[in-house]
Amino acid sequence: MNVLHLKYAVEIANTGSINKAAEVLYMGQPNLSRAIKDLEGTLGITIFERSAKGMVPTAEGEQFLEYARKILREIDAVEAVYRDRKKQTQRFSISVPRASYIAEAFSQFSGSISEDPAEIFYMETNSMRAIENILREDYRLGIIRYSTEYEQYFQSMLKDRGFTAETITEFSYVLIMHRDHPLAKKDSIQTSDLSPYIEVAHADPYVPSLPVNELRKNLLDPGIERRIFVFERGGQYDLLSENHNTFMWVSPVPQKTLDRYHLVQRICQDNTRVHRDVLIRKSSYRLTDLDKRFLQALYEARDKYIPYPAK
């Protein structure tokens, strides 16, 4: 099997098109098509099927592509080691929920990176994507967040995938809103007080196995009729800062972040749901010095910014 053929197949999967892949690879489309046919003949499987959406991997093709990506990553790693023996590249990668205390920890951690070459990857995403990133070996660490009522589901899933899981913290969500929000100066806030206003919410599904209807019923307040769904943390602060009728449920936020966007943080008296942030990694993975420095910054940020005990 030719390693180049592996690269060809992966590029077609990435682009979804033989023509686009041929452009990226600087080769003719007929030669690329021929190479894929030769590869499929050698393996005895069909890797791609043509569809209205382009070249789509078959079930066997998906499995092959997973192996191919892993082989190519290993080849890249070997080449990197021997390309420059004098300086080893520091590598750190983690997928996390959108949380201010974690972002603060990452900012502090970034100052500890030495002058040696470094590749640092930090992705804010949902729990399922964080798990998939580790399974695909694109990322080494992850932090997932879930409501404790789904503890059994997540712990079982992590065990089945050979993961180590360590609880970082537990907390109940707090409300953040602009300091000029009508509820900002209210002494005691109940969930019923929120119904006239617009909720800003993260659009990712929290529990990937749940149907959308059940997800909405269990995790979204039915008393809220207006919501804006966002995918990134920066946009949520802009919305809260500019639209004084918006609010958001979040893990506790550092005061300096609140001050920057003219926001306030409030406890909702009848909010009883407890959330858990859990550090995950493959059981076979050994933490590097860089990993340990991040975790030190993470625990320091947790102790500093999560003052509200779980209810």
C-alpha cells in the first residue's frame, strides 16, 4: 500500500470532492481517480460513494480513513522528531466547554510556555466533540460538562471508551446580565422573573443521546419564549453588553470579565440543577509537563472563581 494513496484518500474526504482534492494535491483529476481505484482494489472495499453532496465515505471507508489519518499522524510525528533533534516541539491540546474560569486558566498557562518551539491547540466546544477529539487522537485532553442527573450516562460512556475521568468542580449556574438590566438590582431573582426577557444560550447539544424534544424539555426553561443561540463565547458577551433585555446561565465569571462588558452576576434562588466539569483523557496517556502546568493554572482559577457551592 502506497502512503501517498492514504494522503489522497484523506484529502478527498476532507474536501468532499475529487476535483478539489486534485487541486490541493497539485495533480490531475484522472490520476487521482485512478489512484483511489487502485487503492480500493488493493483493499477490496469501496472507500467513497458519489452523491449529491460529493464524495461521501462508505461505512468501510470511514473505518479505513480513521486508520489512514492515524498512520499519517504517526508518520508526521516521526518526521518531526528527526527533522530537528536539537529542539523538540512542545505540544498541548485540549477541548473545553465555554467557561470563563477555564479561559482565564488558559491565559495564565500561556505565560508558562518556554521559548522552545510549541504547538498549542485550545478548542471551545460541546462534550461530545471533546470526546471525539480524543478518540480521533487530534487532542490529548478534554473537559466535559454535564448536569449531574446524567452522571451515569457519561461515566458509562467514558468507561466504554477507555477514558480516565477526574471531577474538576461542581457548581450551579448563575445568571449574568447587563448592569442596566431590569433584574440587575432585584434583591432575589426567581426563574419566573426571567420569562419577559431574552435568553442567550449555547447552541450545542448538552447530551448527544437525547432527542431534541427531550433535550429542550429537560435543559431549557419552557417559560422562556425568546432565545438567541450562539456557538462562541465572545459573541455572548457582546450580546449581553449591547442588549439590556438579555441574560445568560453560566458558570461563575471572573469580576474583571464582568467589568469589561459592564455585566453583573446574580444567583437565582430556585435554580437547583448541579453541573459538573470533568477532565478526561485516554487511560494510556501520560500527562506531560505542559499538561501539568495547565492543570495547575486550572485548579488555581477554579479555586478563585467558583465561589458558589453546588446546591
